[in-house]
Amino acid sequence: MGTLLSGLALPTGVNESDIERRWWKEAVVYQIYPRSFNDTDGDGVGDILGITEKVGYLDSLGIDAVWLNPVYASPDADNGYDVSDYRAIHPDFGTMDDWEELLDELHARDIRLIMDLVVNHTSDEHEWFVRSRDEDPEYDGFYWWREGVDAESVDWESEEGPAGEAPPNGWRSIFGGPAWAYDDGREKWYLHLFDRKQPDLYWPNEAVRESVYEMMEWWLEKGIDGFRLDAIAHIGKSGGLATDLDAPLNGTMKYAGNAPQVHEYLAEMNEALFDRELLTVGEVGTPTIPDEDARAYLDPDRDGLSMLTHFEHVNIDQQGAIYEPGEWTLSELKAVIDRWDGLIEEEGWVAQYLSNHDHPRQVSRFGSEAYRRESAKLLGTLVHTLRGTPFVYQGEELGMTNYPWTSLAEFEDVATRNPVERAIERGEIGSFEAVREAVAGASRDNARTPVQWTDGEHAGFSDGEPWIAVNPDKETINAERAREDPESVWHYYRELIALRSEEAVSDTLVYGEYDQLTPDHESLWAYTRTLDEERLLVALNFDDDPTAIGFPSEDLDTRATLEVLLANYEVNGTTVSDLLDDTLRPCEARVYRVA
């Protein structure tokens, strides 16, 4: 890592001649969780026609691609991530004709469409599982069916299954409880790393892989521009369903996350399908550092994925159960981002984000609700000026916040309810009220409350009763109001996105080297982005109080001038010397060009 503004000499690092251009590196991706985006038929559930109705909104924001969360047929045990038919649209969302109209409308505006692909598991209502459960020879080996073990000989148990019998091993579900469910019809146990209604596909079976690739090709032929590969790190399991668990969930992930087999399967998928200019985003939540596994995912001659979505930075305060949050510091967050930038330095790529459908609202988690508008702009500035592809989660561009949950009954998410209910049953916590603040801050449902389009009934999301509660702050936080206010978060996001396309600085923002300047500071995050002779400086104050800048002054050219490209407060250009003596206001963000 270099020092700040090291004179006017040419910096070492990335040069324009080193650039390997890809459309998805230069894009801004907007994530849509359709159930909560926009409802046109009044049933309280967002639908595809609702997305089509807002394509103009997306276009005016300036985004380049849409990542669409699952709209496949599903019984909705996990809000669509339990697919019962990959080639059908869930009736709540509309029809295939509606989907094709959406694709056409997006493509007409040069916006690409990325489909969410869920192939670690299916629904237990998928035809494959139904026929496998019935021991149909063609589908018998599509899932992880195993005999149980003598309960007295092992130290794990289950509340289901025959008396005296325990699951095949002690693996734990990511959603809580054993990762095995007993099927009375087949009289065997099946593996589910997530909800019991989400049985894991048996990827060692070639017929499973061929069926998945055939389905993916079917979608590609319909004209989509890529896939976001959900939970893809879990398709490989190793260790022969090992039982040497150092901790229940950690032990499961030791053998069912980033196991060597995942790279065999993805390399095969790459050869079968990735021979075109697609965006393929691998959700690989379990690696904590960009190690050899991460490089394998991105190697064009191996797994061939475009980029990775990791969880390390969004999990820094989630060391235990959902009701046992940890603490995070800015220096820890910076350290994670810096390590993953090292992967980009080695010709990899990552998705940059702070919130999505699986995580709370970023203002409430990483920012400040007291300075909501400034904080939303600050966090957006961070994501859009780091090296990597920015992902905007719906409502983020409005500065939406967490919902004020008051009871467990309000939550829809199984990953919120299940662990809390089981902990209460086991006597580990006395009641929901005892952990309400922790659960309310960490729940995925915070991201799933409806997009706030207006200050009217149900925030303009639906004419009917929404499937999940609408945040009461819709009165002040909504798209209609934001678009009328030139100082809003929405207009700031338009400027951020436009900045990445501005000819003078776009290559530097997308491809330039990233240099961390304040690794240990707990309020200030400053870094440069450098490409050839072009250098940008980003200065961010994560505190609710003013923070003195005070960079180390050694080897700095204090005479260099700074041109303001974007800021969330009124600020003028200056020199490095003046900047070093300056103070950033609460949640202030500045982006400079160094002359």
C-alpha cells in the first residue's frame, strides 16, 4: 500500500495498459427482491408487472443491470429460495409472458437481467424430490438419503425419527436445528443445510448436474445476461459426512462449504455454459480471506465465475446466534475490505455491497440513523468508490432504515424465528423481549419490508395489505419525496452512478489501484484510487461527531490541489496542506481528484 499523494511522481501499480475490460466490472447492479418491490394486483405481494412499471425509475437512476431474486414456482418456505419448478413463474409474481415483457423492457434501455439461481437445494415439493422420495429409479440418487445411527452411540440427537435413532451425523442447519430431516415414507433421513423443506441436491450424481446445466441453458436461451449463484459454495460436501465436529455449525461448514468438490462441479459448469459474456456471481459466504479457494472460483480456466459475493465484512458483528450479536469496529471493516482488494489485485473481482435481502439495512447497521441522510450518502460513496462492482439493494438509494420490530410474531423470516423459538424452548433465553433489540437489529426481514414509493397508504407499494409490515418512516423516506428533493439520497446516488461513467475518472474508479491510508483509525477512512497519472482521494468520517483529518504528513506534496468531484456536504476545492488541517463533519464524505 502506498502513502497519500506521494509527490507528483508516477505511482506504481495499475496502468491503463493493464486493464482487462469487462462490462460487468464497469456496471452498477441493482438488486430487486420482487416480493417487496411493487405490487400491481393488490394482493400485497410484489410482482413482475410491478417491476416493469418501475423500469423507467431504474433507468433514471442510471443502473446497468438488475439482479432479480427468485421468481420461480415455490411453496415459499424460504421466500422463493425453495424452488419447486425452475421453468415456471410463481403465480404470485405473474406469468412467463410477464417475465418476458420485463426482459424486453430492460433490454430496450440497455439494462441487463441477472437471474438468481438456487441449485444447492430444491423445494421438497419439486418433482425431483417427490420422485426421489418414492424411490423412482431415475431420481433415486438426486438427494442425500442416508440411514440413521444408534442414538446411544453418538452425542447428537433429533426430535424426530424412530425411537433410538439419530441422524447420520451431527451437522447443523444454517437455519437452526439438525441438518437432517426424517422421511416417514422412505424411512430414511435427507440432508438440508437450510430449512427442512429445502433438501440438498446430491451433486456427485452426474444426472443431477446434467439436469441443472440443461435448465440453466434453457434460461440463457431466453436471453438473460447471467446468474447469481445462490449458496454455491455448499454444492460440494466432503469428509464422507464426517462426525468430527469442533462446533456444530462450524463443523458442518468445515465439510459443506468450499469443499474441494465444489471446484470440480463449477469447472464442469464453466465448460458447459460459460462460453459467452455472462455475469456470474458466486455467493461464497464461508471463506474469511481471499485464499486459494477464492482464486479457484475466479480462474477462467477453472470455475470461471465473474466475481464473488463474500460475507466476511457483513458478518463482523455476527459471531454467534441471531440473538447474540457481537461488536464491530471500523478498523475491522477496513481490514476485511483491504484483504479482499488483494484478491482483485491478483486479477480477481468482487461484488461490493453493505446490504442485501439477507442483511439489515446498511444505514441502521453500519451508519447512523441520527444522521440518516448524510450516513446513507457516506455508505454509498464507500461502495461506489471501492474497487469492485457496486451492488445497490432496493430502497438503499432512498436511505431506508430497519423496521421497529416489537414482537416475534411480526417476523416472516424462518432464519429469524427458528433460532429464537428453539432457544426459548431450550431455556437458553427467557423470552423474545429479553433479546428483542439484538434480533430486531440483525433480522433479514429488515431488508424485506416494502419499498417506500410514497407517503400514502402502504407506502404506495400495494392497494392491499402487504405480506410484511411497512416501515412507519415512509412519511419522510419515500421515492416520491426523494425525487423532488435535489439534496436527497436518491439524487446523490444518481451522481455516484454517473461518476463511474464520467470519461475523465471512470477507468480510475473501476480499475485503479486502491491504497488504504488510515488502516487503524476508528472514525476516518481515507484511501486513494490510482491509474497511470490519474489519482482520486476519498475521505469518509464514520462518526456522528466531527473528526480531524490529520493524515501523516511525511512524503506528501502539500502543494497538490484537490478538485471536489462529489461530497455530501457543501465543500470547496483545496490543497493537501489545507485538507490536512481540516475537519470532517458528522458522516461526511468527500471524493477529490488530485491535480
